Amino acid sequence: MNIAVLNGSPKGERSFTIQHVKYLQKAFSDCNFQFYNVAQEIHQMERNANAFTETINKIANSDAVLWASPVFYFLVPSQYKRFIELIFERGAQEAFRGKYTAAITTSIHILDHTAHNYINSVCDDLQMNFIDFYSGEPNDLYKEKERIRLQTFGEFFFRSISGNLPTIKYNKPLQWTFPDYKRNPIKPINTDKKVLIVVDNLDGNSSLHSMVEDLQYAFNPQAELVQLKDINIKGGCLGCLHCAADNHCVYEGKDDFNSFFNNHIRNADILFFAGAIKDRFLSATWKCFLDRSFFMGHVPVLEDKQIGYIIDGPLDQLFNLREWLTAYAAIQHANMIGIVSNDTVNQEEINLALASLINSAVLASQLNYTKPPTFLKVGTNKLFRDVMLSGLQEMFQADDRYYKSHGYYENNY
């Protein structure tokens, strides 16, 4: 049996996740595992269509596919996300259709379920037979119980394939049946708060452009607008943890991301993130922004800010994306005002929702209001704390200093 292993780690073969797969390779030596470092080689695949096609052809000749990836910010890394986008952009879906598949991730289990849900939904869109996921921790291979569990997962995976067992499709095809949104100016609201709108790319998207313009000009003075495509960002997060000691990224001095994040994002009082849905999430450009922001580690750098989202696409059909957006604000200790999307037949309803988002953001900012914490904040904080106390303080020194100074180890968050 030929298994195509799609490696989503920018570290390539050095990935913790791939070590889990190689353990399966030894345990099931009668199977042929072929590794494709698609995340690490994504820039080559973008520039060279033949390199992408060559990989796709090899996947097409496999019997099953194993998606193997670390979890970056509750999803797959931006480089892996971009590979998935290329599958659809270049019409390569047929190589995956009908194949059995599963996913292996490694993380500290911070909202890893949204990463699994995403991969599952992509597999459903590719008309694959998704069997299950395996969610491990980086050091699980040192634990006998977890090695047994991983091998049992492999047995479950291979028996399901050989038995041609039926699988459940959890995700229906997305319906893009709503009209374009046209500009409908909103009466401006005066504010002395710093308002920033960040969008990945407005080119060629009239609905998103119109919603963002209505949002921008509804503030007096008008909100600052930044498109990520105009920021010099050399690449996605490498997972190298160079930043863990002092919050200095390995890219620092080579591109403009850190200065943009520190001088614009962190200085805003009200933040609006806008983007169009690509497959089952926002774009790989947006994911790159999110992943690169990890240079600040697990410190909630957007604490007490007001956050709103403007989404172009069928958000009402994507509970997992809504969960992700809500979770992002929660772990940042920010106050999520709301989400406005254009997946409705009533343009006036969208316009009213934008007005509500704007007025609520200004009022909440004036009052310095943040909602009481829910499980998403409390649960992730406790998990961060426990992971740090389990022995990661020496590695994540910047986090440790922040946690100590803010009483996190005493549950003061």
C-alpha cells in the first residue's frame, strides 16, 4: 500500500509530526510511505507549476493520503494552507478524489479541534474518504502509552482502507449564492480612538471593497486602512522558536512584519480584520500574518482592544471559522464586538450590521469594556500555564517573564 504523506511543517523532515509518521512507517513496514515536504517547498511550487504538478501526479498514484502537520494558531501553517489553495486554484482535485485519508497533528492541544475540522472539511471538498485524525503532543513518542495509541491509530487507518469501510461526510459543499454588496455610506461617528482596518487584499473583490470602504468612512477621522499585500513579509512562520527567549523573530531586519505589528496593530484601540473566505478559512496571506504574530509567544498583546471582523463569503455555513474567529479574540484577551458577513440576500441588513459593529466598537472602547471570560479564555490560559510549568519555562523565557509579572501562575488573568 502506497501512502502519500503531505508534510505541513515548514521545518520539513525535522518536524515532530513527521517523527510520529516515521514511527508508523517502522510499525507498518509492509506499507510504502512517500514523504512530500509541501509546506517547506511551497515557494518553489508557486513559482514552478511543473514542481507542483509533479507532486500532484505522485499523490494521484498513491493508495491513500496522510495529512501531517503541526498546529499553528489553531490551524495548519500558512505554507500548508497555501498548498491547499493551489490544489483548487490549479484544478488538481481529481488526484485526491475517492482516496482514503487521515490527519496527524502535533501541538499542546490549544484549540487543535479547529485545525482537525479544517482538514476534514477540505478532504470532504476534495471528495476524499476521511477516516479520522490523530492529535499528539511533540514529546509523545517518549511515552509508552502514547506509542501504543499511535500504533493503534495506524492499525485503525490501514484496516479501514483494506476493508474499504464507508466514511461519514460532515461537510456539505459551500453555496455561494448571495449578491455582491454595494456601497451604502453610514453616518460617520466621531471618535478619538485609533481605528485600524487590516485586510489581506481588496483587488478584484467588489463586495469586500465596498464593505471595507463603508467601514473606513464611518469614522471621523476616517479609519486607517492597511492591506497585507502591501507589507514586506518575506515568508511564513518557520516554527524555529527563535523568538521564544526575547520576542525577536528570525526574520527581524529582513522584512517589515515586526515593525508593522508593533507600530500599527499594537497601537490601535479598535481593530477590524477583513478578508474573503478561501476554501474553508481566510487566505494563506491572512494565515501568514497570524502565524508571524507568534513572535510575541503566548502573551495576549491585543488585551482590552476591541476586535471586529468583516468577512466576504458563506460564513453562516462555516461554524468552524466562526469558532476560530471567536477564539482568536478570546486568547488575546480582547473584546470581540462581532462579525459581519455578506452571505445574505438583504443588503440593508448588512449595512445595519456594519453600523452596529461600528457604534458598538466605539462605545465599548470609550467605556474600556471587555466581556467576562468564557471557556475559550479561561481554558486556554490554564493550559498555557500548565504547559509552562511542565518544563517549557526555560525555552519560552519571554512568556515566563510575562506570566510571572502578571500573576498567571497564580491564576490571576
